Amino acid sequence: MICIIDSGSTKADWTFTDGKKKIHFNTAGMNPYFIKEAEIVKLIKKGITGIIFSSITKIYFFGAGCSGKLQKELIERAFKKVFTKAKVFSNHDILGAVLATCGDKKGVSCIIGTGSNSVYFDGNKIRENNYGLGYVLGDEGAGTYLGKKLITHFLYELLPDKLADSFNKKYKLKRDEVISNVYKKPGANTWLASFVPFLSDNIDNFWVRNTVRYGFDEFVTLFVMNYPEFKKVPVHFVGSIAFQFKDLLKEVLDSYNIKTGKIIQKPIDGLTEYYIKKEFKKKK
């Protein structure tokens, strides 16, 4: 039996499969920049039940923040402490997005969830880029970006009155509490992204629509239009924010005459099918 995991900073989707049967789990996300090795071990043991850990032979992990050698090694060490008989392969979540959307065809594959990133895939390999700067310097259009816009405009008293009243009534946030959550406590990125449901509930408000659309516009101009081939291939998206606000995302893509590819919430299903074919279906 093998295991495939697609992990953002907020949530992780798991599938265990023997090629026929599939067992699904959901846990908190495992971004190695924000979580320690021991915490990952604890998370697995608490969140994955009814599975004989020693029966797993291979683990394919795709995760946010898993682009560097040290981050990959942290994930692999943690998983090997639980799945003692498994070979563990860890890689960036953007590769998972590529396999789930492009398959073996050319395209631009993007992630817009808690964080954001994109790559160009030539059908064989991913072209290196300098994106993925995280929630402080980057994450344009993502949940952290949108949450930060909402919070700062609320504290600056720049939100429309009705929207500000609704936000204040729902969260009752104080400036000191915001500063503490962003600058002193761990998980600031997921805390900021946790305000996206409020934006979704108020998507008909002009400020909300303009803010989400502007975030997507910034993402597209930075993360998509810098690829010379961006008008020649489909541009795919995975992630909760891309999926939740897909109508606004498509408006932005259409405004630049960009071919919209797949817009899916979670790549786990596509990844699972990819590895079932690779691991269990022999070529005739």
C-alpha cells in the first residue's frame, strides 16, 4: 500500500491505496517552515487511524514550503519515524499541482490557496522560477494576502462602514490582538488566511470584489505573464482561493486573453490516479 499527501500550510489531504481501495484522511497542514519534526510525528499519530503504519511501502508527499533540501529532509525524517518500512519522497506542492493538472502536457500550473506560486511545465520538467516568497514578501492573491488586506484596512478604518460593522461584530478584534497573532505567535500565515470566509460571505460588496480581483490581477501579471508561452498554453489553478473565487479569477484571465485550464480545489484526486497508474498498472 502506498500513501499520497498533498499539504498546504493550513490543511493536508491524504490517500492510502493498494491500487483498488482508497482510504482518505484530512489533517492540519505540514509546512516545514512553520512546523517542527516532532509536531509532524504527533500530528500523524493523532490524525491517521486504522492504518498499519508498517504496511506502507512508499509515501509521496507534496507540500507548501517543501522546495529546499533542509525542508524536504525534515519531512522525510518525520514520516520515517512513523512509517518505518516506507520509502519517503517529498517535494514542493507545485509539483503536485503540475501532476494533477498538466499531466504530461505543456502548461502553466498555479497554486492559490493559503499561499501562492506558479511554474511553467514543458511536458517533461518544471522550469525554475524565483517566485514563492511566502506571506511576508509574496503570496499575491492568496488567502494570506487577502486576509492581510482585510485586517489592515479594518485597522486603518478604510473599510466601507457596513462591511466594517459586520467584521467588527463577527470578530471583535483589537489592534494588540492582531499584532500579537501576526508578530509574536506561530502560524501567522494561516491566521491571516482564516478571514477568507468573511470575504466569501460578503463577495457582493464592492470593496471585497475589488480586493479579490486586484489580488488575482497582481498574481496573473507577476506569476503568469512573465512566462513567454503564457498565451500559447492553458493556465491551470489549484487551491481553495482559486476555486472559491473562480468566477473573478476567470474574469481576470479573460481580460488578458489567457486560456483558462483546470481550476480545482484539491489536487489529491489527480495525484492519486497518477500514482495508481505508475505503481499498480503495468504497461502491456
